Amino acid sequence: MKRTIWILALCAVLVVAGAALAACSGDASGDTTTTAAATGTTAAGETTSSTAAAAAGAPFKFGLAGPMTGQYANYGTSHKQGAEIAVAELNAAGGVNGGQASFAIGDDLGDAKQAVLVAQQFIDDKDIVFVDGHQFSGATIAAAAKYEVAGLPMISPSATNPDITALGKFIWRICMTDAVQGKGLADYTVNDLKLKNVAIMYDDSDYGRGLADAYEAEIKAVGGTVAGKEQYTAGDSEFKAQLTKIKAGNPELIFLSGYYPEGSKIVAQAKELGITAQFLGSDGYASDELAKLGGAAVEGMLVSTFFDYSKADDAVQKFVTAFKAKFGINPDWFAANSYDVVMLAAQAAKNAGKNDRTAINDAITKLAEYKGISGAIKFDANGDVIKPLSIVMVKDGALVTAPTQPSVQ
Amino acid sequence: MTAFIQYLFNGLMLGCLYALIAVGYTMVYGIIELINFAFGELFMFGAYISIMMMVSKITLFGHEVSMPGLNFFLAVPIAMAIVAILGVVIERLAYRPLRNAPRLAALISAIGVSILLQNVAQAIFGSKQVSFPTISLFTTAEGQAKSFQIGGAIITWLQVFVVGVTIVAMVALNLYVSRTKMGRAMRASAQDKRTSALMGVNVNRVIAITFLIGSAMGALGGALYGSVYHFAAPQMGFSPGLKAFIAAVLGGIGNIPGAFLGGILLGIIESFGAAYVSSRYQSAFAFIVLILLLCFKPSGLLGSTVSQKA
């Protein structure tokens, strides 16, 4: 009897704790949803008072897909924040083709199985005219097959796997592939930085490996030498064994292909081992978090990025100002690319004259060039993007435009 | 030679961190034959709470909160105390009601607690990694780690500190278990719970103390791990927790010096494996060692407890 009471008490405690937690997390997401909705309503209020026709148009609603919870939630959060800025801007200007801009969130956890479920939800929601996402290559490949069959255009802001755009004519992306970036960075290392003896350390994922291989091949092609090539697994924190081996090859530059959570530790441990080589990080390092986690060790590190928030450009600074005012931090390239996806689709919808899936897709096909905040965006026959690479440098805890930029674009 | 010393010392330090968690596994297993998977998460809370105590401001549940900004050497004991209490609460709520249930039920409960704690940490601290403040005693004015050289290998003072603290903790713990009355009660309960109870040992109290000590050690490990690698993250305890479990089995589960030896060996094997075989399989070495051990010496290097229990 006593035992039953205990178990009941335990259940009660767990339920209360669970409810409290749900309430807390509910609050957090509730906040953002309310903000988005509130912005929407204010904008709607303004537009209805000025132009009565605005309310009559079909809505410009899109699906936003990415990891919103779980261990990759930080990427999804940037993605969502970028889209929120775009929606606020579109609605402040009266919507798109007279329709209110808004989005539905699909949490794919960065996982392929979950991405397919999200894709089905978006396809079934007839108001959704395009998808801003998915973010991770694995999830994108799984979902893209569904979108292609359903004829719902999908524009990924960040999936870099080379195979993705071969999946169909409704599948687009606005980030360059790993192969293109790897080649560009190798050219930059040898031709612009004039450093010939390099070492490579990469995250053993499709992304990290693909990029490292492309970089290595081009380094050799342009007359450089690769003094060492080591790998690690995402989530590792001990890298001294690999770094001790790399140190023996005496490289002038170490190229890091992966993401900043491991990268900040790699650089810190390299400095502890007395390695003085220049560090060059792939786009996965382009975040203010790098400087926060790496501290003094990452000062002077070069990072490849698709979006340089310190660039002296009106459109860029307008976005950065709006973003900082709303979220209190500098936008990373995930946020910037998400913004560009929404604005590019809005441009396509305006060109088509209606908010309709097929019409938007056709209009994207016809877009000659779109000037986004992440650079001029052009699509090749595949739906892959042709766009310049920027290099930033960590300075006083922030990412600033690096003194040496890639000469060949 | 330089590289060899470097690998050896790196492995030694990593091994000490594994040993601190392994000791919790081994003590708890020795007494109630439960693999408390939540030690990895208590390790993680050890790191987070140390950070909370050391910074002046931190974001909790998405809101900025003021914090005391204590010294590392004050923050870590506080974190250990809080996590120790958390460990006891977990035992009371999630394991004690299942004390007489089949062992599988308790194991599933342990996995559940582990997942719950990870998610709680993510809800409180967010999914982004948090940076661990530098410890002024071990850092130069330029923000670099203070270090010295032995035969060309560079060793930081923080690494030496980690090894020193672990050795002191292990010796103290071993003395506690072998010399004190409570230690004797622990050993008695490990041999036979029912008979110990008949002899007047309060077994529930012994188990609670075991969780208290194991959790505090885990928290110490987490705080040191966080300071060495400069971070805390909700998932940070998973991999070290698993490795520590292997270390405990390697040394002979139920045996405290065994956990220390197992941890150190595992750390060194990993470091040399990554250096001389391939870094691709760094994490796999731990599991290869586990499989070989289970095939040839299932009771572990110093262990005899398992065969007694079986």
C-alpha cells in the first residue's frame, strides 16, 4: 500500500515537473510566435487602412523547415530569425501580390525521417507556395523527393551536398556546394595568402570530408603540399593526438573543415601545443559563437563565409540593423541565407504576378540574377547557385572582413 | 620521443577524467548492481553549475540572470555539493521504488533519467554550447594556457592540476571505503545487502551516501573536463559517460582502484590509438578494448566482485 502511494507521488511530481518544463519551453517558443503574429497583425492593420485591396490577395505563405529543437536547434533558430526579418519587411511594404506574408514551421530535427513528415505536412497545406529549407543535406535529400513529385518549390538556404539539385526542377539552393567552396579556398590559400605547405583537419561527415577532399585536390593541383590530413568526429573534444601529428609536418596554414563547436577547441588545443600556423575555417565556423567559445585562441583566424555582416553595403546593413534590433545579436549566414530565400521567392512571386506554386517555380527559372544580401545569386541549369566567396577574420571577438580577399571569383 | 611523451600525458589526463566518473559507476554497481547511466548527465551538470557560479551573468530559460562570479576553486565544491544532492534525489525517486523489481526495470529507469536530465539541461541552458571561463591561475595575461616543457612535449599546468586532483580524490576515497565505519558498511552491503541489514546496517542510507559520493565525483570530473576543453553542452556527458562505464568494466566493476586504473588505461589507449593507428577510430578503441576484455577476462583487470555476484 505504502509502495502504491510512493509511486503515485512520484508520478505526480513528474507530471508537475513535466508541465512546468512544457510551460517554460512553451513560453519561449510562444514568445517568438506571438512576436511574429503581432508583427503580422500590425502590418496587416496598416495595410488594410491604406490599401483595401491588400487583404484580397492569396496569402504568401511558406513552409520553414529546419532543426528547431534538439542538439542542432541553434541552426534552426538562426534560420527562423532570418525569415522573420524578411516577413516583417515584406508585410511592412504591403505583402506580396496583395497577400500577407507568413510562415509555418516544420521541425525536422536535422533528420531525414522527420524531414519527410514535415514535407508531407507542407505539401498538404494548400496555402503554402514554397519551402524555405531544409537546412541539412541529409534531411534535404529525403524531403526533396517529396516536393519534386508534389510540385512544391523548395529553396534550401544551406544544404551543400553536390547531389541535391540533381533531384528535380522544383529543387533549388542558394549556397555553393562543398566542391566549389573547397576549390575556391585552396586557390585563396596558395594564390592570395601565398601559403603553400598546409595541413587539413576535418569533421568525418559528408560535409567535412567532401570539402576537405576538394581542398586537398586543388592544393595539389596549384602546386602546394599537404603536410598532414587528420580527422575527428562531431562531438569530440580531445584533438591533441591529431594536432601533435600535424605539428610534426610544420604547416604554414591549417585548414579546418567542419563546425565551430569542435573547431574552437581544436584551435585552443593547437595553441596549447605551441602550433603557430595560420588557421582557415570552412563556412561552418562563420558564427560569433566561434569567438565566444574560442576566446583569445581564435583571434586572427580566417573563416570562409557566405555572408559578411560587416560588409559596407546598404542592403546588408539594413538587414543587420533590423536583426540586431530584434534579436540583440549579429546574424550568421544561416539567418542571412534564409532571408535571401524568402526575398528571392517574393521577387519571383511578384514577377509571376500571383502567389502560386508552379508560377513561382517558373519565375525562379527565369530569374537572371537576384541581388541578395549574401551576394549576387545566379542559378545554373541544375538549380545550383553561382556566387562569390567572402573571407572574414576573428578580431576582438567579432568577425570582420579579412584584409586579403579571394582574387578569382 | 617528444611526440610519445605528448601522447602519454594527453592520455593520462583524459584517463583521469574518465576515472572520476567511473568511480561512481563502480561504487553504485558494487552495491545495488545498477548501471546508473545518469552519471554522464551529472557530470554535465557539474560543468554547467561550475560555470553558473563563475560568471557574473548567464542566460537561463532564455532570460539573463545575475550570478555570483566566484573563483573556480570555490565554484567547483559548490557544484559538487549541488550535484551530489541531485544524485541522491534521483536515487530516491527513480531507483529506490524499483529496488526489488527485476534489474531490467531499474536499468530502463536509469536510461530514462539520463534522457530527462539532458532535456532539462537543454531547457535551462539552451542548446548552444556555453564557454567555460578561464581560470586565472592557469592562464597567462595574454589569455594563453600556462605550460612547461618536458623533452619538447608541451604540458599545461591545468593538465597537471587535473591529474593531481584525481589522484588525491582517488586516494581519499579509497581510504574512506577501507578505513571508516561507513566504508565498512558499504563493503558489507556490497557483499550481501540482506545480511548487512540484519547486522544493523542501514542499507538505504549506505546507498544514498554511495550516490552522494559518486555524483560529487562525477561533478568534479565534469567541472575539470569543462575547464580543460573550455565548454559545457547538454550532450557533453554522453560520450565520457560511456567511456567511463567501459573504464569501470575494464578495471573490474565494483572495485575503486580498478576504476582509476581502467580510466587511465583507457585514456592512454585512446591517445596512442589515435596517434599511431588512425584518428578515424579514436573512439572505437575504447569499444575494441571492451570487447576483447569481455572475451578474455570478463571480471576486469582487478575485479573479482563480478564472479562473486554471479
